[in-house]
Amino acid sequence: MRRLIECRLVTDRFRESELDVHEISVKADVEWREPFLIHTASEIFNNYDMRARHLERRTPKVISDKMLHARVIAVLSGSAYLPDGLLVASDTQSKRSLFHFTPTEIAAVLDSFLTDYVQFMQDGFVDVDTHGTVKVFAIRS
């Protein structure tokens, strides 16, 4: 996903859009404890409020960065509070929130990346005053 963005293989409109994702917040009344590597998934229940998830809107880059830098990827099954799904916490944002995707939601995110493709592209520069003040542009639509 991130490679599609970096190589500009998705449209500018999609890159700047926001997608719906669910986030689980860190527990407010608990001191954050960085888990040992072998206990990372089980420590999710100590650090995050696993009783509720909140709908947020995030750019495709934020979503792909969190997945690329994932410190935790866990499967949640049989929870009394949350639907079954995938939990993703990145190494850079794990102290703030955790993504929660149901199978349908993760499929929708992946589909949004794969169905958006560039039909027109143009790169160039504009030197209006002919003094070497060049404005570079790249358009993907």
C-alpha cells in the first residue's frame, strides 16, 4: 500500500482523501508499559481500552504507515465487547491508539487501494518569469 503511494500509482485525489478506520484508545487510568517482545499481543489488554472502538478518518498514508511499521498484528476473536477482527499497532504510534479492522473493513481498505489507479499523469515545470524560478508539478488523476 505504501509503495503504491510512494511510486505515485494512486491518484492525487485518493492520496489526499480520508478513509474510515476504527481505533482503540489507550487506557486513561493505566501507566503505559512497553511489553516484552514475546508478550506483545497479550499486553494489548493491559494497555488499551478493549471495550470500545471509535470511528476515525485517516489518510491512506497514515493507514499504510501503521501497517508497515506494525509492532503488533493480532487476531481478536470471541470478544464480548468488539467484533472479531485484526488489531494493528505501529511502533511509532502504539502509545496513542490501535487500529481494529473487521474482515469486511480490512477488505474495503485494501480494495480502495487496488481499485484506484492512475489514468492520466503529467509532470513538468513552469518558469513563468524566465529567471530560473521554477515550479515543479506532478498530476495524477
